[in-house]
Amino acid sequence: MELAIADKITQKPAIKRNVYENVTQQFNKASDLMDLDPDIRKILATTTNEIIVHFPAIMDNGRIEMFTGYRVQHNNVLGPYKGGLRYHPAVDIDEVRALATWMTWKCAIAGIPFGGAKGGIAFDPSKHSFGEMERITRRFTYALNGNIGPEYDIPAPDVNTNSQIMAWILDTYLSSVTPQERNRSIHIVTGKPIASGGSQGRDKATGQGTVFCIEQWAKDKNFDLNNATYMIQGFGNVGSWAAKLLKPFGSKLVAVEDHTGAISNPEGIDPDKLAIYVKERKGVHGYPAAEPVDHESFFKTKADIFIPAALENQITAETAPLLNVKLVAEGANGPTDIEGDGILQEKNIDLLPDILCNGGGVIVSYFEWLQNKRSESWELEEVDERLRKKVINAYKKVKNTSQEFNTDWRTGAYIVALSSIQEVYRTRGIFP
Ligand code: GLU
């Protein structure tokens, strides 16, 4: 399967931590600090719908294989459920619950009218051909059936899924509605190919949002990005775009790790050249213009900025003490666990939390959704400018709230999200 490899990295620890526990602890900390209404707290502490589907797909050898897919809808009080679909062997119900919940907070912080959802299939896409990927994706879409919809729950790309996968979902979904419905349903997914109603700038959007946040942080700190050094974990969509977009500032990429290994070069690694290499070789391993390093040395790299852009639970009690950076800008969802967070704070490392720092993807998904509904297509400059405004606005809200509550930025970001959701429940109440 010729998927552009998205953010995937083999997690080193053999035991998979339960990421949903991270969400619960983050949520409890913020709820206590802001004194969240106890009734609203009960509602938000759990997901709304959890859909698990077991579905068959025909393999190239003519045999059937069964797959397990998920869609978890956390909350839709701010708007339709929204969030990506992940194809990865580590996908399970707790991971999808955690990712769905983070989507609710992310959309609330970004100020876009969506709730939170996430889904995926637990399998390894690298073991399947292009044709198998198509059949798996189409059968998954068919299995989800009425659980997704353009005004109800809108999927998008995530780890190991891309615009091609979205095109198959779109086509399968449209084939299931009446001919009259078809052309007003293309906002069933976002992150589509441009020719099928995708938005300019959606591909780079998450990396772009991360870089807008870093730029704003640098401005606040009077920190010069020219000649600054950065390291990245994960060189899929988010990591490679963030790397490429930092290059024009004169910043230097000094180390990269992905599921194939880690590389370092204190003189700088060219992100554009590395992206071409990774596309061909499916990983950073063996990149000629850098030295191979091990996992520990990668974490010990001296750099100004670290962008984790792979999977969850990478900055932990084991790895956080090794970090020698000024800022962690979370391009991935949930890259830092609770212990990792504590250590970053002790070490005075600044943090741009995921639910702020990687919101660019879903923000441009919202623009795509709007363009589809209005039968419009915006120029890249317009998309970028609108994205910049939304990201900077969110950044300022998180910064001010963290200061107001004298807390860390992750907790500040939660308080921004929870306050806006609380406001809606307060006035609307619950039925009956
Ligand atoms: N998967 C992305 C995320 O985690 C984008 C979701 C979307 O665009 O709906 O934010």
C-alpha cells in the first residue's frame, strides 16, 4: 500500500499505558482548579457513544479477513462530532476514547462549532496492498453506516490515513444516499483530495498550526527562531510539515526519530530532502546526511524545541529527564503522560499542549466543511490567514487562562475548553 507514512512510531515500552487514564487525570486536575459544576463534570467525564464494528473484507488471495473498527463520540454540545480515523495495530477502545475526548477540548479551544470523536481500525496497514486498503476502508465505512453523517459525525485523516482513504469513505458514503442527497453530502469527511472537495492547505494544516504556535511563543519569549535548533519525533504528515515550515525561519533540524530509528546531525538536516527520502524508504533509517543514534541519545539531544509528532506516551518518567530543550510543542495527540508533564514542569521546560498546538488540522477541516456547505473553494492565502487568526486567538486564551489560574498550560487549555462547554450546559440544561 502506497500510503504516505503518517505519524507512527513503534513505542519502546512493552507495556502499553492506558492513555485514557491520562485524559481522566488531566480533566480532574482542571475541573478541581476551576471548580467545574459537578453535574457538568459527570457528563463530560464519560463518552456519549461507543461504536465497535467487526466487519469482513476480501483479501487479494480471495480469502476473507475480519477487522475490528471503532468510532467513539465523546460530546456534541458545541456541534457535530468531529475527529480523525487512525489505522494502527495499537488502536483499542481506551485509545479511541482518549483521542475522542481530546477532540472535544481541541475544538472548544479553537472556537469551532464541533464536538469530539475519533475512530480507527486495529490493524497494520503496511501489511496490506492498495486494493486491500480500499476494500477494508469501504467495508468499515459501510459498517459505520448511520453513525457518521455530514451534519452529525465527520471523520478525517489521522495516523496512517490520508486523502486517498478519505476519498474512498466519501465515495462509499455517497453511494449509500439518494441521488438527490449526493452533492449536498460531500462534507461527510474532511481531508479529502482537492479535486473531490478538499481544502487548500489541509494537508499541511496541523504542522502549520504547530508552527504558528511556536512563532507566537518565540515572540512572547523574545526568542529568535533564526539559528534555533529543533528535534522531531515522527516524520509523517505532522512532523514533516512542521519541519519544513520551520526551515524558512532559519531554524535548524538537528535530530529526528521515527518507527525505523533515530538520526542526528548537529550541522542540520534538510527537512525537504529528508521528506523525499522518507517517502521512498518509509522511514528515516539510513538517511545518508546524518548519523544514526539510539532512542536515549535522541532524547538527550541538545536543542531549543522538541516537537513530538508521533504517538501517545512518549514523554514519560523515563524519557522526560533526558530532555535538554526549552520548549515542547506537541504536534501529536497525548505524547506526554502525567509523570512526563510533572518532570517538564520541574525542569522549567515550556509546553504548548496538544489540544492547542495540533488544532490546526481540525481548524482547516472546519474550513473545508464550510466551503463544501457553501459550494466555495478558498485560496491558500485565505485558508492560511484564517488559520493563523484562530490559532493565535486560541494561544492567547490559553496563555491568559494559565496566568489567571496560575497553572501549567495544559491545565489552562483544559479550563478554556471546559469553561466554554460549561457555559452551554448552564443555559441549555439537559433534556428532559
Ligand atoms: N486527526 C486530526 C486531529 O487529531 C484532525 C481531525 C479532524 O480534522 O477532524 O486533530
